[in-house]
Amino acid sequence: MPVNLLDFDAEGLTAWFAQQGEKPFRAKQVLRWVHQAGEGDFTRMTDIAKSLREKLLLTAAVSPAPTLSDRLSDDGTRKFLFDVGNGNAVETVFIPENDRGTLCVSSQAGCALECAFCSTGRQGFNRNLTTAEIIGQLWQANRLLGQSLAADKRGERIISNVVMMGMGEPLTNFDNLIPALRLMLDDHAYGLSRRRVTVSTAGIVPAMDRLADACPVALAVSLHAPNDALRDQLVPINRKYPLADLMAACQRYLKVAPRDFITFEYVMLDGINDREADARELLRLVRDVPCKLNLIPFNPFPNSGFKRSPRENVRRFAEILIEAGIVTTTRKTRGDDIDAACGQLAGQVLDRSRRTTAEKVVIPLKSMFQQAGVTQ
Ligand code: SAH
């Protein structure tokens, strides 16, 4: 099996080159070809010594996960599905905006966290993606987008931001995530600033500390509830890392974060977490943490058991936070015509071994709906 060069960050590639008796500057050259030029064919790396090219042809490859589908939404959002083998596939979403282009990247095939309102969580967990499969999404998207946008966007970076908000919990795939993040930041690879690379987590507290040490990028935390009782139901990992621990971890992260705030994500679920009293309780929870709040209107999927908060509830909820001085935005729902909106990424996950437990978590929520007077 050839060695997949997409698995290496600069340090890893230099070490591998050293094992082959090659100098560090050669590794930099190849890194630039692969990630800056998007080149996967060694024969076209023209400024590299022929002998090295021949050696690479025999021992190495640039092998991203192959593209299974590529769909364009009416609003310009584009969703790619990549084949990660054995019947599993992961999704990557490109979201163009006026001043930036954001790529939403997956970290796992499926997810083990079983957040009650998330379609990926419902499917169960199959496995962690490798570094090559994570960075390969960026590599592939750059090529696929470059092909269609090259004419009018020449010279501009099409993907200016990366958010680890696709399928999976990035911080439970730490060891494969870090080299991928380092490539995103590396000037010889994608050269993105730390502020433009965001890891989103459901709150894996010890891994948040490790991220602060290893590669402090922007951090988003999926809060979704203002107290432990509700968060235990919606985001079951809260039973292990409750809110007090999570808030303390956010404070620690802020000491090294590239931005002076944490982004809290809060999915708006009708009758569950969207009342004025919830907003007030949320204010008390985040009072001491410099933060921005990002409200995400729930994106439905079949048999989710939840309903999106009415627009008026979202507006009122945001107003309460804004009045208290918290910068609050409401995420525009984009790409939902191609199931590319947050929480709708399903990919394809064959091993559904965790599914039974996921169903168990959903049961108490049904009674919560009844209490809230929501009819299905
Ligand atoms: N595991 C990471 C990344 C997940 S996806 C995390 O939990 O942060 C990114 C965001 O989409 C998370 O805040 C997630 O909770 C949210 N999300 C999941 N399902 C959703 C849905 N159906 N509608 C709206 N947002 C959803």
C-alpha cells in the first residue's frame, strides 16, 4: 500500500521524507504542491527532482476519499458526499457568502454522542475519520469548487473559513484532527488564520484543554440548554461533563483562544428550550464567559420528534440576550433543499450499533413535548 501523503502535516511529512533520506525542504515543496496547488499527480510536480518523483510514484499517493455526489442548493450552498469505504460516506458543505466562503467539514462517520435533535447522532457511530479523510474534504472541495468558479474568482481564496461542524464530534477524534488543523493553518498548505478555523464541540472538557495546548483555533460550544436537567436530555454527554465544568473549561480556553470570545450554539426547539425563561436562565449561565450566541433554528429531519421554534420565539429569545449585552446572531438556514443544513447531514453509516441507546434518549423527550403542549 502506498503511503497517503494527505495523512501528514508538515512535521509528519518531514519525518517521513527523512526516513527516505530526503531533505526537509523537499517535504515543504511537496506540501505546497499537494495542498496549495491541489496537485495529486507526482509527475506534474515539475520543480521536484526526477529521481524523487519516481520514488514517490512507487511509494506514495495523494488519496482523498472519492466523491460520491456533488449537489448545488438554490441558495448557492453546495454539498459533497465522500466515500470513506465499507458503505460509509461523509458530507461536506460549502457555504458561500459575500465576504467569505465557509467549508463545513466532517470528523467522523456517524457520531457517538446521540444528541437528541441531530440526524447524524440518530444514525449511530461507525468510526473516526483519518487525517487524510478530514483534510481530504478541503483538498477535494478546493478542486471541485475551483473548477467551477475559477474563471471569475481567480486569485481569490474560495474557501476562506473552515468550521468543524459537519458529521461527528471532532474532539473525540483528537489525534487525527490535530494534523488536519495544522495543515489548515500552515502557510505552506492552506494558510488560514486561527480565527477562521473553528472547532465545534458538544463539550468534551478534557479535550478542550488539550486543544488549547496543541492547536488553539476558534472554539464553538454546542450549548442548547440553560441548565443541566434539560442538557442531560438534549446533549447526553452533559451527564459526564456538566455545565459548571464546561463553563470552567471555556474560561480556560479563552486564555489562549485566537478570539476573545467563545461562540455558543443554541438550537431553537419549539416548546423545549425557547421560552423567555430559558433565555433568562441562559443569561445567568453565560454571564461570566465572554461569548457570542448563535441561535440555530432547528432543522427538521424525518421522525426527529422536534419542531422548529416559531420565528417570533427566536426573535424574542434573541432580543432578551441582546438587551443584556450579548452579541447574538440567528443562523440563516441554508441548503435545506438539499438536506445540507445543520443537523441534517446524514451521509451513510452502516454500523448502527449505538442506535438502540439513541432511541432510549428520545423517550423522555416525548413526554417533554406533551408537557409543552406540542402535538406531533
Ligand atoms: N459535534 C459537534 C459538531 C456538530 S454539528 C458539536 O456538537 O458541536 C454543528 C452544530 O449543529 C451543533 O451545534 C449541533 O448541535 C447543531 N445541530 C445538530 N442537529 C441540528 C438540527 N437538526 N438543527 C439545527 N442544528 C443542529
